[in-house]
Amino acid sequence: MRKAQDIWIDAKAARLGYADGAAFAEAFGLKPYRIGQLYHAAMRELHGDPSTVTTLSAQTREALVGAGLQFDSVAPVVVERSSDKQTSKGLFRLHDGKEVEAVLMEHNKDRNTVCISSQAGCAFACAFCSTGQAGYSRNLTADEIVDQARYFARELRAKGEKITNIVFMGMGEPFHNYDAVMEAVALLNDPKGFGLGHRHITISTVGLVEKIDQFADEGIQVNLAISLHAPNDAVRSQFMPVSKKYSTGQLLAACERYTARTRRKVFFEYIMLADVNDSDECAIALAAKMRGHLYHVNLIPYNSTPDAAFTGSSDARIWAFAKILEEANVPTTVRYNMGRDIAAACGQLRAQTQPKAQNATS
């Protein structure tokens, strides 16, 4: 893995048409320490472009700005604030016109979590997820992933606060864009840059088995979350096409290898769909698979999406399901959803320019 600073400068240089950061530096006569100043200004001080980096000479700033160097690779189009007064959703445009969404969740000044996207769209078509229903456009680069967080970091800094947690639970399947996501993690974690600890980063996956194994060998303490949503293939295959390639048994075997290799807990996400996966029988079957492992189950109330024909489980059913898991000694949390009124809650992200969404409105 390249150093975080090299990942960053190579990405910015490529967008300007240079082969890499070294070619960019040579073109502008920038010594290595000057590249370090640019990197620090963008990733630590959160500048948007070189014009405000006063550690550089006015001449250098003018040349870099004139060449089109921008620290921000995503541009906010619309930023909405939920009536819950804790959730903001940003729609960001990329250089090629594609759009993605990211969400800031402020937990009463205790935690500030940003949910970021790793792809424009998603190829895995989970039936309950708005992103999956809209289709796939492309992978994001590492800086496009990170710059969603940088935007909200600036917003928080204006209030004297900072990001405490980042989750790769936005648009896209992170392990389908594995290399760029790992580079983004390096940028977010770098103590000379953004400086967020590994344990404050979580990556969620629908369960790409070979990538879970690869992730186990990374040697980093980033959290792993699995979008499970069912105790077996008979149920899971109804709304998660990925189960046709990776069975529930194969997925859980990979999770066992992961915990054995890393001794780190795995978090399982389980969206509650009325009369689909929320029965006592499903809870008992799930408990049997979770019990005795380094596993934690997060039960997620279903959030309505434009094209899905599901109904969310009632609160009473969710808590009855949770009780079965808890009585089986399975650590369980019922997630509190934020930002439903602005379609910022789990499963609701869907940027306007995704192919199916665009076709439907054109």
C-alpha cells in the first residue's frame, strides 16, 4: 500500500492529466516538502483549494489555481437538514457529472458519524435498498470517497466539533471497490492527515467472501459489518441476489475465519421486513448461528424506498425478535433511524443521476 500522501497527490495529479504526483511536482517545481504542505492543508486543515494555503508563495498559489488544482473532488449540489435536527444529507456531484450521497448524523454532541459512499450506484440489487434498485454507474476513487467526509468535517469544525466515526454504509458495495476503499481508509487514518483512528471506521459488505478473507489479512483494526438480513438462504435469496453466489453458510464461514484471524468482533445488520424475515422462527434460527461467536446483531427498522414492495416490522415485533436473540445470549441492538424525512436513513440513499432514477424522471 502506498503512503497516504502519495495516494492523495497521485489522485489530484491524475485529475489534471499528469501521470502521477511526481510528474505534477516536477511540472510546478514543487519540492517534496511543498507537496507535504499541500497534503496537510487539504487533509488536516480542510482547505478547499490552494488559494488559501498561505505557507505557499503567492506565485505558487496562483500557478496551482490557474492549472485547476482543487482539493475537493466532490461538489455539494443539495444539502438537506432533517426535522430531527441531527441529520444532514448531502448530494455531491463528481467531475464527470455522476452524483452520490453522504449523511452526517450528530448524536447530541456525543458522536458525529458520517456515512459515506464508495460507488455511484450499486451492482448488487438488494430489493429493499434504493441504491441497489437504481443500478450501478462506476466506482469512486479514494479521494472522491474521502472528500465526502472532508465536506462534513468542515461543517462540524465551524461549530467547534469534529467527526468521531465514519461508516462505509452509503451508496455502493465497498468490497466491490476494494482497492480504492482501502486507500480511502489509509487517507482517513493517516495521523499526518485526517487522523481518524481505525477503530472509528466501519466497512459494511453484503458478503463478498474472498474480500472478507483479504480484509482479515490487512492487519488493521477497522470494524467489519455484514449485511446479513436473514438466517438462511431460503429467506435471504428473496431479496439479496448475492446469496446465489455466496451461500449463507459460505458467508458465515468467512466470518468465522475473520474472527479467528483478527480476534475482532463482526457486526451483523438485519433489516426488519414484516412477514418476510421477522418471525420467531427466523429469530431462533439466527440465534443458533450467532451464539458463541464474536458477533453482534444490529436490528434495523425498514425504511421505505421508491421501488420496493416491503413493509417494515412493527416496533412490537422488532423488540420481540430482539428478546429472542438476547435470551439466547446474542448481543443485540435495535438501531434508531435518523433522517427518514429526507431519505437519509439506512437503505434510502439514491442519487438523482443514477441510471434508472434518471430514466424514470426524463
